[in-house]
Amino acid sequence: MGIGGGVFLIAIGAIFAWAVHANTPWLDLRVVGWVLMFAGLAVILLTLYFWNDRRRKNQYTLVEQARYVHDPEGPVAPDPPPDGPPPGSP
């Protein structure tokens, strides 16, 4: 929903809580207004928390770079294996 949605909920809640003077026997508009304002505040706080969490993770990203050099004479053959058994074998 984001910060814009949270501000929208707070604005609608403030209108219901303080500007609308309607008597409905089955719904208290002031309570609805306060609930919407608290929901808007929760949306804003959660959005800021998740933005901060995402920003913190990106700070510690390590990047490795391998360099390859072109040899104009062609590929280099690997070293031949040594004669005899490998070290550590019986």
C-alpha cells in the first residue's frame, strides 16, 4: 500500500472522526475514523520498516570479479600430472 495509502487512510479517518456529524444507530463514525487513522499510521510505519530493512541488506553485498586474459598464441595446456602415486595414498 505504501506511504501514500497510509496518508490516504489517515485523511479519510480524520474526516470521519472530526468532520462528519451524522447519527447512525448501527455505526459510530468517530470510531471508524479513529480505526482508519490507526490503520494508516500502521501502514506508514510498516512501509518505513520494510524500506529500511531492504536498504540495510543492500549495503553488505559483495561482488567478485574474475579477469580473463586473451592469449593470442592459443590456449595453454595444463601441467601434466606428476609421475608416481598421489601424495597420501598407501
